[in-house]
Amino acid sequence: MSNKPIVPNGRQLPALIAGHVPRLFIDAGEQSCRRFVEFFTANIRNRNTREAYARAVKHFAHWCERHKLTLEQLSPPLVAAYIEQLGATHSVPTVKQHLAAIRMVMDYLVVGQALPRNPAASVRGPKHSIARGKTPVLSAEQARQLIDSIDISNIAGLRDRALIGVMVFSFARVSAVIGMNGEDYYPDGKRWWFRLHEKGGKFHEVPAHHNAEAYVDAYLRGAGTMFNKWDPLFRTVDRKRQLTDRRIDRREVLAMIKRRAREVGLPDRIGCHTWRATGITAYLLGGGTLERAQQIAAHSSAKTTKLYDRRNDDITLDEIERIQI
């Protein structure tokens, strides 16, 4: 006997749908299931967004199942109750992301005529505004200490230094860097450039800083072979400490950065985004403008870039002593 779930009309669902759809959508019928799968496969192309939204919607679906709610029974007050409950255990940004995911998937069901109305459309999330980012930032001295500590006598060290170099000197997201292929490091005139793979399938091109260029060149020389234009630029290393053909994953990059930080006594809480924030802060301290930093970082808003500006983080004793009582 097949283990595939049976929908109300008696038809069996394909394995792809049956294995990933929460009970909330399965019980609502085959059209709801298909729209659910289409939303996460055909509608959302960014992998990180897809994973985050899938977790959010499944969390909500499980909540509905525990309360014996069907898709047709959902209403704005019920969704609001879920959001209120979620806020007791999760941060405001997480709650807002969950609500956005629920609202978008329900909209997709409405457009596909699998649901008559969106029960999350009128639900308002918690207010959230920040003027200062929380990403840990390294000083120029700390960044140089970590980079210089990397053993470049092996291909893993050459790769790690090059990867960090591209992130810090190009203000690049880790996903944009690990998405690079051989053709994305290329000459234009007398300078070399990086083509970064940004969100939404967009490309962002920036000239290579001379340090980053030197790091990538050394990495490619150490690899001992030319990279074809479609080959991943940054790859994993096998147990024999040799490069593989597999693209390195952002989780592997995070683990590498934390390991490198521990080795030189830097805070373990630094991560991939630390290098983006560190590069922007160092640029602004060197006299760069916020507008240019926004352009280099490919931010759509200067407010986002400002979150990475940590020039005024340190409160000096002189400032405190101005309080004369």
C-alpha cells in the first residue's frame, strides 16, 4: 500500500508534494498543496529566504494542527493570536519574518483560488526600528591579526584568506562570495574585478582591492590549475587537504571563521557578517562617504549601510566626564 497522503477527492499526491507539505495544507486539498509547493520552489528563488520562510510557515502550520484548526477556519484574530504568542518567545525581527512568510504564502493561495481570502492580510506585526546594528565588528588591528595568523602553506589557508579578503574589502555578503564562479574574477583594463552574486539573481561588480587581489591570486596559484568559468571559485577541502569540485557552504565558512577567531583569542561571536561590517567601518574611518559605502555594499537604502557604521560606538571617559553634577 502506498504511503502517500490521500486528499479529500481521493487522489494521491505526488511524492514531492507529500514529503514537504504540512498537514494544514494537505487537509485543505490538492490545489492548496500544489500552491504551497509552487510558492517555495517557483516563486522564491533565493535559497536562504526559501529556508527561512519554510521554517516560519511550518511552525505556524504545526500550531494550527495543535489547536485543531483547518485552513478554511483561519481568520485575522486567530493569526493575530499566533503572532502574539510567538512574540513571547521570539525576537521582534523573527516575529515580523514569520508574519511576512504567512502573509505571502496565503496570498499565493488566494491568487491560485485555493483560498477565498488571506487571513493574515490585516494582521499587524510588532513595531521594530533600530539605529545601530548588532553585528560584531573588528578593529583594523584585530582584522589584520586574524588574517595574518592564517597558515598559507596549504590550500585551505590560501582559500580562507582569499575568501575573507573578498568579504572585508568588497563589503560582500558571504552568500555573494561563495556563489562566485571562475569567470566572476576577471580583468578589466589594468585592474581585476569581482562579480558578486547578490539576492534575486542580481550581479554586483566591484574592483578588487589590491590586498584581495593578491589573496585570490595566491589561492589560484596554490590550486595549481586554472578554474573553468563555470567552476565554483571557493570550494571545499577533502580529508587529504585537497580542493574538491564542490562549492563551499556558508555554514562551513561560518565554522571556519569562528575557528580562526578562537585561534587568535578573538571573540567567538564574530561571524561572516562581521567582515562586511568591519570593512564598511574601516572605509568610513578612512574618510570614505556613507553614500559610496552604500554603493559598494549594494544596499538599496543608506539606512541599512548606516547600521554597519560603528565609528561612534566607543563612549570615551572624556565624554562621561562632561556630566558635571
